[in-house]
Amino acid sequence: MTFDAHAIAKDFPILDRTIRDGKRLVYLDSGATSQKPNVVIDAESNFYRLNNAAVHRGAHQLAEEATDAYEGARQIVANFLNAHSEEVVFTKGATESLNLVAYAMGNAEPGNRFHLKAGDSIVVTEMEHHANLIPWQQLAARTGATLKWFSVTDDYRLDLSNIDSLIDAKTKVVALTHQSNVLGTINPLEAITRRAHEVGAVVVLDACQSVPHMAVDVKALDIDFLAFSGHKAVGPTGVGIFWGRAELLAELPPFLTGGSMIENVTMTTATWAPAPKKFEAGVPNMAQAVGLGAALTYLTKIGMENIHRHEIALTAYLLEGLAAIDDIRIIGPATTGLRGGSISFTLGDIHPHDLGQYLDSQGIAVRTGHHCAWPLTRKLGVPATTRASVYLYNTTEDLDALIAGVQGAQKYFGR
């Protein structure tokens, strides 16, 4: 199949609109949220039009159709990750998924493998999004465990030189991002997962910036838990995935309680249904799950390897184009080796917010700020950066517009 980003872009209706006095929309903020193709919009709206009913409830036809659509979406997610369907839990988003596993561990009683106490440790990294840092900070505070972290080197990689002392016999959890949302760095999981499992720790992977952009096989990665968000993978908002190994989900306590997640209830006791129901209390986000199934089917049809190759080519093009501009500093690896398509940069003494507003005046949508990674930006000595993030519907024309916009900003601000 020939990859044609121009043809793909036609599947996304929002990319046809103009902004700012009729300028073409150049959308380079997919790291924050992706745009949605017609097939996803149609799948979600058609669920409401034709099949809407509470899943796993009722014996009428609509309830059966809704349940089939919902569980069909679960199987699509499982296939996408090379997992089993009973290992796939629907949540509101990746943030809820990461909080789910952290709070569930906090609910574990003594004797449960997930019980944490004073003297235990949790290991994260300096490049984590707040969603994969604060839940672990809070879990450490509640349990008395110690929070430790891998530092980031001057070349924007994880420093693994102290891996054996950082991940030790007291480590219960290692939680890290697969690809940094700020740096674009893709982390070397093999050494980390191997060391974690040597000491009996579980590995929690924040895959928000990897699952939409490359083939992710949970079995091959040898991880224990994974989270990603639907809205970054051309899917709807309000839906995310929590994946875990079946044997671990069986031991993990529930996060929320209520309807659907129970096996038996008396006035004083309750027992839990098996996973994934144990983690899906209440009427779920049905239409959004169906939309996510359509999104992953769409990505699969195009091919994740094709998407990844396209993004790497765009990343190389943009890195070269930006490097030719005076006063540009790339905040992240300068080559495409173990790197994704989120490219953060600063431009001399022009504040990133000012640069972002100027680019917006030219119809170019980028992200500015600390990108929900304050500890990382403080470590790097920058108050904020401008970030361009590419996806399957972006073209070299989009990147040419960004490069020209950055050059125009220099003139506009008199630099």
C-alpha cells in the first residue's frame, strides 16, 4: 500500500476548514489530541442513532446490539495490542488508567503482592507527564513508600548507569513513559523491564505517545500494565485503555465500586466479578468505546509501520529545517534514532507563548508551555517550549509552513 498523507488528510473533515482570516489550518498539535476521521465520527454518532442502550443490561434487542458493539470494540483493542480481550479495560482516558493502577495498589491489603509499605520503593523517570508522576507521588505518600527516579542526560536520554541500585529488591513498581511527550525520546524498555522483573517489580507503561504512532505489542515488550488514550489515536475523547496481564488483574483490587463490577452483594459484603468487569463500574462510555474500535481499525488498515515510517521521515525533515534557523534550540534528540515525532524547541529570547500566538495568526496550531512535565522543563532550564507534533495526516507542506512561520516570527519580533 502506498502511503499518501494528502489522501489520508481528506478523511479528516476538520482539516478542510480555514482559520484566521481564511488561512489554511496547519495542525501540528497531535501530541495533545489528534483529529478524527469520518469513520470514527460516524461510528460514534451511529451508535447513538441506532444501537444506544446500556451494555450488559437488559434482554431486549438494543441492549444486545450495544453489548455486541462494545465487546467487539474490546476485541479490536486486544488485537491491536496483541493481547487477550479479558485483559483490556475501558476507562475515561489514560490519566484514569494510570490512577486506576496506582489507587488499586493502594487498596491492596497485606499479603497481596501489590501491597506497598514503608521501605518499599516506586521508580519513575524525570521525563514523565504529570499523569504518570503525581499518582505515584500520592501512592508513595499514602503508603510510606519511597519515590525514586531515573534522571535525564544532556542528550535527552534516560541515564541507566545506576539501574541496578535504583531498581533493587525493595522496588515494587517501575512506571515510565514509552515516548516522551516533550522530548520525543523513545525509551529503551528491554533493560528496564529485565531489571524490574529480576527483583519482582511490575512495569507500568504510559504509552500515550507510542500506541497511536507505532506498532505496540504488549507481549513482545514484556511489560505488566499499559495505558493509552483514545483521543490521541484518532479516536473519541472520553475513552482510554488500561491493559494488564490477566494473572495480575486477577490479584489487583478494584479502583471504583458499584454496578456491573460485582459477583455477589449482601447488605454487608461484596465480591468482585473477574477482570475486565471488576474495573468497569457503572454504565460505561459505550459510544466512545465503539468509536475507538473504529479508530484502531482505521489505523490498522493504513498500517502502523507505514504510519511510523511516515512520521520518522517528517521528523527528519523538520529537524533539518529548524536546525537551519538561527537561535533555534531543539529540546530533544537531534536525530531520528529512538525518537518520535514530537519536536520541542525554543527560539532565542522569544517566549514560546509569544511564538505560539504568532504561529496561530498564520493558521499554524502548535503547543506551547511546560507540556504537563514541569520537573523535566525545570531540569532542562527552560520555562516552556514550543512543540510541533506530527501524525499520519501531516505533510511536508505543513512543515514548510511551520518553518516559514518561525522565520516570520523572528522578523516580526525584530530578532
